[in-house]
Amino acid sequence: MANTYDVVILGGGTGGYVAAIRAAQLGLKTAIVEKDNLGGTCLHRGCIPSKALLRSAEVYATIQAAGTYGINVSQAVLDFNGVQQRKQKIVDTLHQGVQHLIKKGKIDLFAGYGRILGPSIFSPLSGAISVEYTEEKENDILVPQHVIIATGSRPRTLPGLEADGVHVLTSDEALQLTELPRSLIIVGGGVIGVEWASMFTDFGVDVSIIEYADRLIPTEDEEIAKEMRRQLEKKGVAILTNARILPESIDKGEQVTISAEQNGETKHLTADKLLISVGRSPNTEDIGLQNTSIKLGNNCIQVNQHYQTEESHIYAIGDVIGGLQLAHVASHEGIKAVEHIAGLAPEPLNALNIAKCIYTSPEAASIGLTEQAARAEGYEVKIGKIPFQAIGKALVYGETDGFVKIVADQATDDVLGVHMIGPHVTDMISEAALARVLDATPWEVAETVHPHPTLSEIIGEAALAVDNRSIHF
């Protein structure tokens, strides 16, 4: 006998479980189909475990620099097994929390592999879900009025550089390392690549980055990218940009060797491990899309502004639709989709109002248009830029590298974008996000009294600097 629901969510990652909770709040009978653990990539193979490792790396680096704070300590010893145990404890704690929230919301969880069925005896429309189990158990059939596809993504690899878990790793395998390599080559200098470079370097690993574009983190403001490179090179990271990997050159022995072509010259790199960090691929295969009229573009599910597919009762959110592949984006897309299902007419998300964070040391964060994008769109811009060296709390922290940059429209005075690199900027970017949502001007941001001494004072100073009114720089 089929189980009927108002909403069935295919995938229990960050986007999926948040959508389920919101649906339950709205009184919709809801189910999640998840073949793995609730929380998905973000909780188990992405955001949380990688940031736990980054925090341990930061603490280790800070202890090694303790003498600069007037504190003499004996030689710090890294217990990487302890680092991994701490990471797993954090993941397990949060996983238990998600499970509790699902039970609290009276959301049914089907722990199996879900596939979308076409029109059948169960429903005249496509969208019924067959749940398959690994053990000897008959399939469950779920018949929902609405489906939300939230199947997420997986690490992308390159032809000839497929992960083997020994020499060539993706982030999935890197998170499970039982011991640190002595050296590491990272293919890809985007957000994930520079985070791993920062982490491993702080752990004492010899790191090299190979990036195809002409700069690191190519989607960020050029000045941020330049400063990121400077900071990583200061740590000792070797960086090749504008370099093309020659996959056929890979040689696996006791170490892995690979060649890259840069400006017509072939360079050879050797390390214990090679980490592929070239983005993520949406999980659209083998979930029954062929039984529907859903359209794909670049292997991503195509949706409208309300996350409806070609079949209006079937929605899709998160990494599987492309766009900004961020956990907080997937969560908000899930909420928006559910509220649209419930007839609440939610406002569509504006990608320019979504903050992006990079958890390197120092951190980087941004929102809105870069200076280059703003000029390309025809804006006449004015810029306010303040270094952390001008901020008392940054000196107290001993972290004075980096800056905050505000890009504003000369004509309307609106804040177009805010770009930060420096200590704890991922925690400060939300003020800039609020400014974007409220269409704030630099004057309004500057009128906000920022307490002293705090790192957030730099935002007020940068806002003043837009109109050449900075006090402390």
C-alpha cells in the first residue's frame, strides 16, 4: 500500500532537512528519503568536518607563534588522530541534533534510495517515489502531492585524474586521512582548494597549488585574490596559475608526479598525495528524471525562480540546480520552495544578497558585485578600503593582514558589494548582507555605531572611506 504525503523530499542534506522542517511547521505531511546520513555532504563530508580541521590547524599555528604574544611554550606536538577524533565528535553531535529535529517535527524518514516514477497505478502524474533498500525488504512507494529534489552534489574529477583514495584524493578521501602527508599537490585554486592549502600548510605539510585560471579564487574580487595569494605564499605554499594539467603525465609510485604546462613551459611536481579540487558535479543520475519532463542544463536541473521544474509539482533545490553551491543557499532555497508550495508567495532569492565565505587563515568573505563586475555592468563606482593594520583589535589579536573593501554606486550611493580578507571576516560579513538587503548606503553603515575595540570597526571605517571621511586611516 502506498504512503501519501503533501511533500516528499528526495535527499536529507542541509537543503532537504531544512525544507522538511519548514514544511512540518506549515502543517504539511512530510517525508524525507535519504540513503545515507541526515545532514548530507555539508555535515559529513564538507562544511563541518573541513572547518573542524581548519580550526585545529589554526590552533596549532597559533601555538607555534605563541612567542609573539609573550608566551613561551614547549614544542607543540600535533596529534592528528586526536584532530580527527575531535572532528568526528563534532559531526556526530550535530548529526544527533538533526535527527532530533526530524523527530520533533514528526517527519517520516525513509532510509533508502529514492527514485522518481512516471505515471503509474499509484499516481496519474510522475512524482511517486520508489524507496529501495539494501537489505531484504520490499520497496516502499510514496505518493506525494509535491516533490522536492535535494540530492546534492559530489566532488568533480578530471579525466585521467580519477580519485583512487591512495595517491589521488578528492575532499571526501582527504577528510578521512589517518595521517598527514609530508607533501601535497592541489589541483584547483578555487574556494575549496585554497581552504585545503591553508589547512595543510598550517599542519606543516609542503603544499603546491596548480590553477588553470590566471589567479586564485577567480570568482572573487581581484584585490582579494591577490591578497589571498600573498598570504598563502607567505605561509610557504607554491602556486602555479595559468597552468594546464597534463593528466597523461601522472606517475604513481611511492609518490605521485604530475606535469603542468605554464606559458609554454612544462613543469613537473612531485608529492606524497594529489588532491583534486575542481568543483562539484550535481547528483542527477539514477534518480528517475527520465520518467519525468524535467529538463537539464549542464547536468543541472532547470528551475524557475520558485524552484519549480518543468513539472510544476516537482521542485529542485541546492547543488543539484547549480548556481551558488553553498549550504546556506540550499537551506534558503528549500524554505522558499516549501513556502511556495504552501501558497505563501515568498520573495525570490537574490544571488547578489548572498554572502560567500572562505575559511582560510586569514579568512575571506564577500557579497554583491566585485569592483570589476560593477564596472563591467556600467556602474560608476566609488571605493572605500581600510586595512586591518588600522584597527586596534586586530593588533591586539596579532592578526593585521588583510582589508575590507566597499564598492558603492556613485550615482545612487547604494552599496554594490563588500569584500573582506582578514581575521574573522566570515563572522562579520552578515552586517554587509543586511546592508545589501536594506539597500543601505555607506553613510548609513557609517552611522551605525561600531563598538570599540572590535574588529567590526573596520566596516564603519571602510564605509567612511567611500566618501574620503575615514577617521583612523
